[in-house]
Amino acid sequence: MPTVLIVEDEAKMRRLLELNLGEDGFTTLSAADAETGLKLLRTESVDLVVTDLKLPGQDGLAFLQAVKQLNAALPVVVMTAFGSVETAVEAMKAGAADYVMKPFSLAEMRMVIHKELDVRQLREENRSLREALGRRYEHPNIVARGSKMQEVLATVERVAPTNATVLLGGESGVGKDLIGRAIHEKSRRASGPFVKINSSAIPETLLESELFGYEKGAFTGAASSKRGKFELADKGTLFLDEIGDVPLAVQVKLLRVLQEREFERLGGTRTLKVDVRLIAATNRDLRAALEEHTFREDLYYRLNVVPIDIPPLREHREDIPELVKLFISRFAAESGKQITAIAPEALHVLTDHYWPGNVRELQNVIERACALANGSVLGSSDIRLDAQRAKAANSSEPVLPEGMTLEQWEDEIIREALRKADGNKSQAARRLGLSRNALRYRLSKIGIADDSEKE
């Protein structure tokens, strides 16, 4: 079993954790201060650290930073007093894997430790992801011939057996709900319910009652009690789409469910316990929402345990022929027509399209083509794309300013993004849709120093 290092200056709490984790099968090491904890980390093999944030001498945040310098991949769970959420968020920013608020139950601590060890194992396996892509991953109704979608399915395979919370990102129409269902169907919860809810499709005033249910008389018209989505998803998975649109008041209750697995119905006083795995999805940049203070930092870190970004269709065009084949077989049967194939020139039109609406837009185009087609083979005349979008994609007007090369134009875009971000490179990277490392590489090409003054 894994080895857990406990760093806690209160002797009774330290001993209680030692005994409880020992009964759960863990090997434990313990230290009363940060200095002793660091000495143990240098000499012993440790799989996870549990530490108080308030320690004698070197405080918990400084200890956390020192741990990350020794081993960046080592998960650290911090303990903090109730009411010190801001400090806990600072610890998450510094690299903590999770936090628990004192006083906590020992069952909650064991659950957090098991979850973080599962996530660590997942991340270690993902280091060999590229080598593993020699194996072809498949799932019903998901086309993944290209390398980008193969990476997505490979991550699904690894995260599904764990209980880790998953945050799915990607543009509208990329198939986040299909990936969420694939995670559920490959998990230990596959026999349990898979409950979906789209927060943007429900008025803010009703979202809380939809998620958590309500008691009879909770509001005008509540003639009887009603179970919410969390209760319906007990022992299964809740897929919460458009998490970025959840109002702040509901975010507080979501955070509590993720931390403590409990809540009260609207208008109720009885605390309900649930065992639900949450898969959240968004087409928004939640980091930008953090800066705008429309999304809670502590909830973001609770959700962003295993992020999976699903690429837009234009970045895996090699999957379009198989997607078209799948949709033809589906919609030809529904329309009662004997459509068996698509002409090469029609397929060429589809692979050349930009697809701003992604797979959902392609599905709609094929459904319309099958409904209106006369023959057994879809031709170019059967493919009807959005006129304005198609015109923009096929426009013969130059896309670059006159006299500039593509490389010069890209350099100018990067400089402009830095100006708008007031030199903050992390913010500029988000504006450009780049990773921090990708921006660093481009900055080095155009001779801009990548100092750490404005991160």
C-alpha cells in the first residue's frame, strides 16, 4: 500500500490520522514540523503528503513550495481551519492537490487521499500516452481515427476507472456529452444512472431546485417534494454541461457537494448524502471567468482535477469521412431512403469546410442532405452549407495585410496580444488560445525576453 507522510504539529490529530490511515492499509510517516517532514522526504519513499497549513517555524505554504521543488509530481493534501478558504486557494495555486477544512471526518480524509492517489496513477500513466497510441482506442458513436481524438479516448480509458472529477473543455458541438457518457460507461459506475443537465438551458431561479430538489411548500407551486439531479444520479454520474454559466449562489452548494458529498433540498433542513461522480463541461475559458470574478476559484480547482480538451473538427479533418459514413447510415435509415455512399466531390466540399459548428454542424448537414436527396449517392448538390460561412471560407480576398508574410503577421498578432494584456504573458497566451509553453517558443523566435516579472 502507498506511504503517506503526515505533517501536523498537534500530537493528538497526528496520532489519530496515523491510526486511521494505518487501519485503512496505508504505511504512515509523521512529522511535527516542516523541517522534519522535508528530511523524511529526502530519505524515504513517499506517495502522498498530508500537511497542516499552520505549522511552527516554516509555515505550510512554504513547506508546500519546498515539497514541490523536491518532487513536483508528489500530491499534497492540505488541512486548514474552517473559514480560511482563501489560504486554501493559495495552496492550490502553489501546487496542492486538494484541501480539507477542519474539523473534518476521517472518512472524508480517506476519500480525498484515495482520490488523489488515483489521479497520481492516472498522470503517471499519461506520461507514456504517446507510446500507447500505437493501440487504437474505440467507443461506439465516437469516431477517432486521427491522433488528436485518439489522445482524448486514451485519456478516457485511464480516467474512467477512477472517481476523479473530470472537466471537459472545447467549442460548442465537439461532442462533450459523448465523451462524458464514454467515461461513465467505462467506469465502475456503469450500472448506475447517467444524468445530464445543461445549466444554460435552465433559468437561474430554477437551477438550484433542478440540481438539489425541493421540499413541499418550498415556494409557490411546490405542491409536493421533488428529488434533484444529484439524488437521481446517486451511485452513478452527473454530467453538468455549461458549468461556466452556473450562478455564484449555486456554485457554493456545488462546492459543498464536491467536498462533503452532502446537501439539503431547497426549503429543507434534512442533510442528504450522495455518492455521485461529477463530469463538468464548458465551452468557456474558466480562467477568464476567474479573472472576471464570475466563477469561484475554489470550485474551479475542485473541478479541474482531470481536464480533457476536445479538439474542434477543423483540427481533426481526417475523421470527417468516417463521421459522414456514420451519419449517412443513421439518417438514411430514419428517412427510409437507400443512401449508401457520398460522391468524392461532395466529400471534398465537406473536408474543405471550416466547420465553426463542429461535429454537430456536420451532423445537421448530413441529416438535411439525406432528407432531400433523390439518389442513392449524396452529391455536391445535396450538400447545403451555411451560405455566409461558406462564402467566407471560399473567399478569394487576401487574408493577410498587403505586403506582410504570414510569419510577420503572426509576430504582430503576438505583440498586440501582449500590449492588450499589459505585458502579462499568461493572459496573452489565453487571448491567443495558446499554451504558456507555445507562447514562450514564439516569443523566443521574435526576440522578446521571457522574464518572469509579469506572469
